[in-house]
Amino acid sequence: MSDDNRNLLIFAIVAAFILLGWQFVAPYLLPPPRPPVARVDNAPFKVTKSAADSPGNNGAPVVRDRAVVLRETPRVTIATPSVQGSINLKGARLDDLVLVRHRETIDKKSPPVRLLSPSGTTHSYFAGFGWAGDGIAAPNKDTVWTADGTQLTPQRPVTLSWTNPQGLRFQIKFAIDANYMFTVQQSVANPGAAPVTVKPYGLISRTGVPHELDNWANHVGPVGVFGPGANYDITYQNLQGKDASFWGKMFGSNAKAGENYFDHRGGWLGFGDIYWLAALVPDQNTQVHAGFRGAPGDVFQADYTAAPVKVAPGKVATQTSRFFAGAKEVALIDGYQDNSGIANFDKAIDWGWFRVIEKPIFYYLSFLSQLIGNFGFAIIALTITIRGLLFPIAQRQFASMAKMKAIQPKMKALQERYKDDKERQQKEIMALYKAEGANPLAGCLPVLLQIPIMYALYKVLLLTIEMRHQPFVLWIRDLSVPDPATILNLFGLLPYTVPAFLAIGVIPVLLGVSMYFQFKLNPAPMDEAQKQVFAIMPWMLMFVMAPFAVGLQLYWITSNVLTILQQRMLYARHPEMLAPAK
């Protein structure tokens, strides 16, 4: 078999693997694509079957309608421009919260996203604050508190009070800003004759394992800062008693099966989804024991306990913490970190290794979107900016490629002269490169520079809620999800779902066409196998890119069109590039 035929056979095998095997490999390498309509349900979790799900099993609670449960206990309403809900006076729990600025779907009539739900409902999710102590009657989940107001607003805090049989007076003062941050001031007044010792705590309880998978590109699950950085190793599976995840086994993990706790000063911890976060923020100057645990029935808890506080007779001990419950809006998260002293709070968004590129791209893209008024056109403007910055490099690339084209006859002569001495052949060719000022790798530089940029844009589209439900034109109503107009079911008119690896929409086809014409403008390679590679590569990449966000595909299409225009201009300056090699 000739070298050309062997190379062609190898390429055919690789192409078949990409086209057919990609659907099986992709879930481990990339997060699963969200559906065309990015719905966030009121109950965004699935609960595995357990005793907690079935009535009559060892007294386990029956899951009931949320509206019924909310009416069963006295409550203080919450009303801000960003959230609405209520505080449960039984147990002093924040267990009812919807995010009024964010809808479940792209339908404007869709209800707001629900974040917190009370115990006893499907997928309960709530926060509580209290005290532990030896020899004292501390308030618990059944304690009914007295409130000094009926509504919590940014202008009016609410204080809950309860006095135990020994006369200890416990108070929790809730305040909230116009966004998603609660300030929680816990105090204990000791009117007795002897000192008492209490340990303030806070907790978040959550039931259910999310549909959104935890992966290396975006962590979904327990998250917190324990010292200088964010801990993304712990997963729901760890808390269920399982070993490290696939990625933890690949790259190492400090998480362990079962409970994961840390002793540190300050920090924060909670549960994060792609777009939403519930996080406890203890007093940043207080030593705490904090971490995560799981219980049967897929019940998970993040909690912290502060160092013991001794309350002298006639004195009041007070400790202030915070609780974030809302959307991971980038500027808002950064503002809490910079202005409220919450170290590393921006790591609630899993920017990863390329944050130094991703965050500037996000802020520039956000600026363009506000300036232009359309996020899709903002991506086009971003692409033009990037291509403009890379244009000088592209000019040098073409000049070097022209030199490489010119010295091909000399290279062939050296290869023929030293065909029996490969080491001498390589030395002579390198000397020729140096003498002629040619660089065989120059053509790769613009592509290599764009790889981190494309990955950064991919992460921005994946992570940032500001990009969620952003429309472009016509049928593209959400740039953060794949193209919904899949061709093989006649754009959704036929009643069947296309297999993932064949779910090719209009935008991926346009991407393939743009790559085809870009490749056509490149000088044809001399090797026949390479010609076959270049012929099929655009259509392979079309299949590979189809599950990605339309916004990323729009960036690539725009980049290809600009590259075609740029190539035509540079070929006009270097006509020798189009001449056949001699």
C-alpha cells in the first residue's frame, strides 16, 4: 500500500470515529447541550426513588403541593425589585423565593424562576440560621418566631424574636438589598445570672440531584471557598458516598466519599447551578467549621458552625452573616466581592483556567450588546474586533507562506539530494529556512491564537446568565443553545427527535459552507491524501460543532467570512501564492 493510500485510510477511520463516535465521547469532554428552548423548571431537579418519596414508609414526609405548604405556617413576605417570596416563621427559614427578573423560558408570559421551596414540597431548597449549645434550650425547626413586621424590603428589615424557658432571648434580623443578598444578624441576650455558651450556625438544605451534569467545563453542585481558592472537587455523588468523579479521577481530587468539612476563617459555601447560586457567607473574620453532607433520599446540606461564643450575664452576643440567593450575574457577583469584602466570590462562576481571557471578553461583549441592542450583532462586532487585532499577524503569515511557496523547488532538491540521510536533510532544510527568512509554522499562528478566544467565548456563552435567552434574528431566539431548526425533521415539523449526531440545523450548515469556501481559497496541497482531508474537513467540523451554542457558531461563521475577504486581499498582494508549485 502506498503512503498516500495509507494516509487516506487512516484519515477515513479518524473521520468515521468523529462522525459516529463523537456522540459517545462528547458527554465526557463537553457539557451536554441545552435544548433549543432553555427552560428552567420550577422544580429543576430529579429525585431518585427513596423512602422520602413514598408515603407511609417509616413516617417519611409526603411530598405535597407548594401552595398548600406555604399557607400552613405564618410568614413574612419578601418584596424587592429582584426577588419575591416569604420567610417561614416556623423555623425562621428562608424557604420561598422566586427570581422576578428571570423567566423559565423565552416566552415572555413564562413564570419567574423559582429558587427556594419549603420542606415537604418536591425538591425542597431552603436556608436556616440558629444556635447550638450545651445545657440550653435553643430554637429549632419547630420553633415559631415572632416578627416585628409583615414585609421584608430593601428599605425595611425584619427582626424575628423568641425567648426560651430560661429567659434567653434569641433574635434574627433579616435585611436585604435590591438584588440577591440577605444580611442575617443573629443575637443572644442573656438576662440570667450565669454565662452561657452558644455556637451560631447557618445551613442550606437541598433535595434532589440536578439534571445538569457536573463536568470539567462547568461545575454544578457543592461549591465554596476554603482558603485562597474555590473548591470545585466536591460533587453530589461524593456526598452520596461515592468516590471521585470521572474528572476527579483523571486530574486528582481532594474530595472524599461522604462528608467533606473544612476549618477556615471566613469564606463562603453553598450549591451552584449553571446560572443560580445559594450561598452562605459567614462573618469573614470568624473561624468556622464548614462543609457539605448528604442523607438518604438525595438530601444534601451545606452548613457552617462558628466558634463558640460565651454570653456573660446581662450581655448580648451578636454575629452577622450573609446569604446569597439568586442569579450569578457577573457584574453583581464581582461587586459583592470588591465592595462587600467576600474573598473569591467571583469564583461562584466557574471561569476556569482562561478567566484572564473570558472575563474581558464577557465585559466587552456585554458593552457591545448594550450599545448595539442585539446580542447576535454584538458577537459579530466582537469577531470583527478580534480579526482586526489579528490582521497584522495574518499579513506576516501570508508573507511567510509566500516565502515557503517560493523555496519549495529548493526544498525538493535538498530532499532528493539527501534522501538517504534524513538527519543531514533536516539540517540543510533548516538552514534554508534561516537563509530565506521562512517559517513553516507561521501559518498556524493565527489559528492557535484563536483557539483560546473561541474557548473563552464558548465558556462565556455557557456560564453567564447575561447570555441566556438572548435572541438574534428570525428563528434564533436563544443564542446560548444549539440551532433548533434541525433539517432532518423539516425544522421541527415532523413529529420525531433527530439523533444528536444528526441534529444539524441551518446555522451549522452555513458554518460548513463558510469553511468550505475558506479552504478552497487556500493553495491546494501537493499530497493527494491531504487534498482529501481538506475536502471533507469542513463537513466533519459541521457535525462536530452542531451541538454547540448558536452564538459560538455565529462567531466562527463571521470569522470565516472575514478570513475569506482577508485572503482575497492578501492574495492580491501575493499572487505567487496562487501559482502552482514548480
